[in-house]
Amino acid sequence: MYNSIPKSREWLTINYVVNVIGTTLLRFYVFKGDKIQDDCIQLYKPGTCKFMQSKARMITFLFKEFLFFFKRCIPNGISIINRHLLILDGHGSCVTLEAIERVQEFGLDMITLPSHTSHALQLLNVACFKPFKTTFRNERDITMVKRNYIKPD
């Protein structure tokens, strides 16, 4: 997500895991920076993980952590018998030999979407994240005006 105010970009990567009935199982936030601030997110719900990374992107190390938390957040567990499907956008941090081996050990089946199609094929992007980004940007701009970071038009 980013801000249209010059020299004031705010980056955040959000990975949500939901099941087919719409229950959120895991919230995984990656903020830009070196040290986690207490006010990054005001209220945390169970199944929320937050990490800091210099560019606020998913990287291979964080994807490994994501898989670890993902496995722990599945209510009935994951195993070779109780398999689950993980649908990903195919980002390079996720499609590594080590990641594929780990998901197979967990009992996960992993599918990656074709490049440049997640905006149309990932239902969370279409139904949840686009409206969320719009609302987030509006609220952020209102807050910045209230705190006198920017002047209203």
C-alpha cells in the first residue's frame, strides 16, 4: 500500500490465510523498518504475526516463518492424511526448493498462480484487499491531516 503524498510512502505487506468458509486463520504483516514499533497495529487478534524487513516485502526467510506459523494456526492440524491447499501468487520468495520441500513435509499442497494475474484470480485481492486499501488510504490521509503532517486541499 502506498501514499500519493510525495516522499511519504508507507509500505506494508499483508499475508492473510483464510479457509473456504471465510474464517481467517492467520494474519502475517511485514512492515518496513528495523525495529517493531508498538503502534504498528493497535489491536491484534489471535493468529497475528508481525515482522520488520528493510523493504517490507516477503523474502525467503520470512516465507519460512510464515509456513511455520501457518502450520500452527490450522485448527485440526496439517498432516499427510489431513492435507490442505495453499494458493500463492508465485512470488520468488515462495517458489524455492526449500519451501516446496517444507510444504510437502507439512502435508500442504501448493499452487502458484500465473504471473500478473493475482489481481483477477485471487479472491482476497478482489473482494477484500482492494476495498481495504481504499479505506486504509482514506483513513491514513485523514489522520495525516489531523496531525498536521499534510495540509488539506
